[in-house]
Amino acid sequence: RLSRLPPTSTMSAAVLAGCPSLPTVAARPSARGTRRASPRCAVLRAAATADGDEPRPVQHVASSSRRTFFSTAFAASLSALLVESSSAYDTSPSRVAELSELADAALAPVLGELAAAAPGAEVYFGNGCFWGRQHEFVEAERKQGRSNDEVTSLVGYAGGLGLGAPSPKAGSTTAAAAAGKVCYYYGAVDTVYDRLGHGEGVRTSLSAGDSDAAVADLRLFSATYFKNFRKVRGFGMQRLDPQDAGPGYRNMIGLPGGMDSPLFGVIEAENVNGMKLVRGQGNAMKGNNASEDDVFNAVWIYDSDALPFYAAEVYHQFHDGMGYKFPEEYTAGLKRNALKRGLVKPTGCPEMRERSFAEFESIGA
């Protein structure tokens, strides 16, 4: 990977002096404790390599796709463009400025794709019971300065190939999902989410209109997600609630374009646990057998355009955690706010009844 290219031993300090990281995708420690270099710095390193030096090997990752930030093809083409035939290094200020301009020009299409993809994008994350995860993503949104009126995190179901019976009230953000309903276990058998191949997850939205803010959102949401795992000796990373097992609780992330999205590089950078990120095609259930099961130490990556998110029932939104309670301003206040502004709405699925639930039903009506 371009981001792991080591610096050449004879590299000029003047060429690399002040080489900054990208403002929206800052370097983070990887799972092995090494820091990721920005693409711009990698370009300058390539330009500073003397003619005739053997290039150091680039590490490749299995299941590669169009990695916008760390493309080895990008590195190779720029190396050929920028490397001089002279064996001497030109460290003059004019040459350093020239290299910087060339690097910025080469990175412009990369940043352009990211700027186009990030603002307003919806991303969903799944790992275990969605009740506790929603609270964590709401708190992450608040860290980004969002008010209660701006919170977007919802619990729901995603990642399956099955679709339930049509429902005009389907609580989904996409036309594809609105064609049918996906329900919890209280619904008809042919609408139950895990029977349809779906898993529990939380969908949140990136900031609209500002690419830097949107990428900052995705970085924080991804970091929040990967913090919900712990290392089990001999096995790798396990989520914090392993008692919820099976394809309905599998680890998954859905984003527009999946692994081919410009946003995927941000998720890779936040994968500090070194978990395997696997391209998913959507889970299909055959009896109790899943085509994409609950896999230890791995995360399924889905294209949310092809595998949309289905909002869960009102009952599940802003719920207490499994075995622990959240403040009432979250379970009642924020839920009431979400109902009034239409973020939470009836899905056409049966609702679980609980104390004081009638109050929320009246608001929803």
C-alpha cells in the first residue's frame, strides 16, 4: 500500500520538509503502531528517489478495490512522471515548490471524489444489539456539535437480500426499501429481519454541504464503531456483547458504493484493530444457514445503494441498553423530539407495548 511505503534512506530532508497530511484524512496509528503517510508525502518521496534506485516493495492487501487514497497505480504513475534522470538531488526552494505544486495537482481528483461523495451521505454500522450502539452514535453526533434537532442516528435492519411484504409506511430513506417492510420478531414470519438476511444496525448521516465536516463525521463514527471490540487472545477482535450471536447481529458497515467508495479509505484508516474488511454481496438465508454469517474478527462491507437500510419500529428507537439504562432525556426527550420532526415514524410493523408507550403513539399519530 502506498501509505506504508518506507522513506528512502538517502531522501533529502529539504524535499520532505513541512510535508503536511491531508486536512480531512489525518494520519492515524495503524494496528501495528506505524503511522500512515499522506498521499502527498508519498508523491514527494517518489519524486525524491534517485534514478537507478530499486524501488522498495509495496504491500498489497487481499480483496483490493479502487482505493482512492492509497492506490499503488497512482504511486507508480506519479513516480514515472516525477522522478528525474539525474542521480543528484535538487533541493533548491524552486524545485521543492515545483514538486509541491505537482503533488497538489495530482491529488486534486482524489479530493474531488471525496468532496463529492461525503456531504450528506448515509452510512450504517452493525455489531451486536443496536440499542446500545445507537446511544454511542448519538453521543458521537453531539461531539460534532449537533443539537437534538440535528441528530440523525436511527436503529434498523440492513445487509440482507430478502424483502418483506409491501408497506406504504415503510420507515426507510430509500425508494427501494419503501417497496417492502422489514420487521422485528413481532411481525409476520415473512417480514422478520433475520429471516430475510438482515442484521441489526445504526444508520447515521454525514454533514451536508461541507466535505471537511462530512469526512470528520465519518472518521468519528468509524472510530466509535471500532472501539466496540476487544481482543481475545488467539482469536482476534470480538464485539463487546458476544452473547448476541448469529447473522442478525453480524459486524457490518454499509456506505454508498461499498468498498469502491471514496469514503472507504476513511473507514480503513480507522480500523485500528486490524480487522478483516470483507466485501459483502448481501446475506441470503436458506433455513438456518447464512451466506454471510456472523464471522469472528471480520466486518462485512456493503454497498448501501444496493443493500439499503430499513428503519426499525418506534419501540426500538432511543431505547435503554441491554441490561442498563440511559438518561430519560435520551429515552424519552430525544425520542419525543425525533417523532415530532419525523425522523422516527411508524413502519407498518407491529409495535411492542411497554409502559408509557401510548404517549409516543399519540405523538406519532
